[in-house]
Amino acid sequence: MKGGTVQINWHDMKPVLTVDFHPLSGTLATGGADYDIKLWLINSGEAQKEAPTASYQNSLSYHGSAVNILRFSPSGELLASGADGGELIIWKLHPTDTGQTWKVFKTLSFHRKDVLDLQWSADGAFLISGSVDNSSIIWDVNKGSVHQILDSHFHYVQGVAWDPLAKYVASLSSDRTCRIYINKPHTKTKGVEKMNYVCQHVITKADQPTGDDSKSVKSHLFHDETLPSFFRRLAWSPDGSFLLVPAGSSKISPASQPVNTAYIFSRKDLSRPALHLPGASKPVVAVRFCPIIFSLRGSNPAAFFKLPYRLIFAVVTLNSLYIYDTESVPPIAILAGLHYAAITDITWSPDGRYLALSSQDEEKKVMVHEKQSPVQKPEDMVIDASKSDSVAADSTKTEARKNEGKQASPSSTITPISNKSAKRRITPMSIDP
């Protein structure tokens, strides 16, 4: 399978902090440190037999500070955007004589400090946001008011996720904990239930065997506040089967050095991770599932995921991208050197053909896949890019490149590794009970 990249650089030379595709039209929205939200139309170029392009549509200007997060509602009628200083705005799509336009619908005020992440409920009636004020807030969007405050974290809440089946919400903080909340509704008068989330699990450490059967030590599962990113964007799979959590720091043994990883939690047991995805040279800062559910290609007894279909998901570190297929054990693609500065967000187009990344180096890139299939076998997946983008990768190769961003981690290059060791390092690993 072949693809390429479309590079966009139009946020007044300021960092691009967030991206999201409209769930119906495929319009791409970007937000950044220039205080603006910009909308883009992706043209595949197929009719003209040309390379894909991105054309600027218009800007949504209302925020008075950097836009850290934006997400379209499931219906596509609303857009939520969170910014520094606690700003949280709901935009609504209105028809006009010449087309459509976005206007401010609600301003949600309660967060005291920067809003870093947000996520819609599956029905679009509620919204959860995470902030530097150490809290997550569930909002009633129609009323424009706070529905519930979740204030159990002791440091910044840098990621939030809403279960598509509406039973759970999850939050990830720089206090090195992931909290899972379960909905236990209050019964009001006339038998009406009021949504109420209570903390069910606090995931922070895991037991590590010491070699002595009678002893074990606990080690932290997540990076602390020194992680060089403001974001830890976690995500549920579209079917609700899995929760994918970034910012992992795992030890194989008590004496070993921690390795960067992302964790996969099964819905059947959200108290501990079931798998982890080790091997990244930089910390994992965001994850995102493709919204399309694919049919199986064939039987793979070695696969960790026993599903009647395939799910595709992307894992991004500060400087690289890994794409996984639940029917495959190793990643089906790895791309490195995409940006000079830290990657900040990731999003899939509704048809699964495009994967957009934003970065603090004032750019965003859109990965383009051929129309006939968003995914192919790992050995067939090669990403072609122009020389100006300096991007080339396959499923067993990473390319070293300088990382000169403001928030780069201490090691500024990706260490080249051989094909054999790369496969060994990046293979998902099960976690024993």
C-alpha cells in the first residue's frame, strides 16, 4: 500500500496544538498558539490525477489564548474547543445562503486554568474536559452548565476519554495515575435517572517480580510531570472493547531501565493493563483509533486480540508514529522524523483514508492512503513522501533525525535499530496477572 503526506503551515508560524476531522464532511479543523481555529478541505486530487492538497476554508476567531484541544461532536453539528485560561467554547454549524458557517453557541465557564483535553459523549449531549486546575468536568452541553466535577487528581489532567457505550469515563494525569469512573446514576423524582460517575479504579503501579517467589516490588506505570508534553491523550476503541492509554513507563524487571510504552486495557478488567506496546524511543503522548471497523483478512492464531473484526489504531510519540492492526502482532507501519518539534495531536478522517498529526514546529501533516483500502499487509505498507518532507518508513525501519523542538526529550535523535531488534522491541507484550 502506498501513501504520502500533505504538509500545512499556516498558523502565523506558531505551534499547532490540536487537529480533528469533521465526522461527516471530512473537513479538517486545527487549533494552535495563534488563538485561531482554522478549517481545511482535503482534496484527494484523484479527478485530476494529482497529489492530494489541503485548501484553507476559513477561521473561527474568538479565543483569547492558545487553543489546546478541539473536537467535533458525533453528529457534526457542534465543535468544542478548549484553550489556555480555562476557556471552553461550543460552536454550532448554521446554514447560510452560500453554504454553512460556525458561530459561538455556548461559553462554558468553570475551569480556572488551561483546558488541555476534551471528549464528547456518544449522544453528543455531554462533554468531559481536563484541565491544569487538576480537575475533569462533565458538562451538560444544552444547558451550558456543569453537570459533575471529578477532582480526584493531584496534578494536571492531560487526557480524558468517554466510553462509547456510556458506562465509563477515564482521565490521565501527570500525577502518574489513570482513573476510571463508572456511571452509577442517581434516581430522581418520577423515576428519572441522573448520570453520576464515581471512581472505580486508580491505576498507578504494577507488581514486578524480584526472582524471589515470595516478594515483589511495585513500579510506576506512567511518566511523572517531567514528561516533555502538555498532552496525554487517551482513547477508547470505537466498539468500546479497549481503552488505549499513552505516557506509559514500564519495567520488565525491578533492575531494568523503564521503557516508553502505551497500555491497552480490556473492558473486561479495567483495573490493570492487559497489554503494553513497548519500544518507542520517546514517550507516547497521544493515541487514536480509526473510526472504521474492518473485516478480518484471515486467521492469525498469534494475534493478541480475539475479535470478529479488525481495529486500526495509531500511537504517536514526541517524534514518531506507529500504526497497529488488531489482527497483526507487530505494527503495520512506523514513521519517524515527521516533525522537528513535539507532536501534539492526531486524528483519523471518517473514511479512514487520512491521518493528520499536529506539531509544535508550526506544521501539521496529513498522511494519505490509497482509496482501495486504508490498510494492507505489513510487508506491503510503504509510505512514500517527497524529499522536502524527509519522510520514509516501512514496518521494520526507523530513520534517525534531529529533534530540535522546544519540548524535545534529552535524547534528540532516534537510534537506528536493525530489522530483527526492531520487531522484538515493538511487539505487543501481554502482562501476566
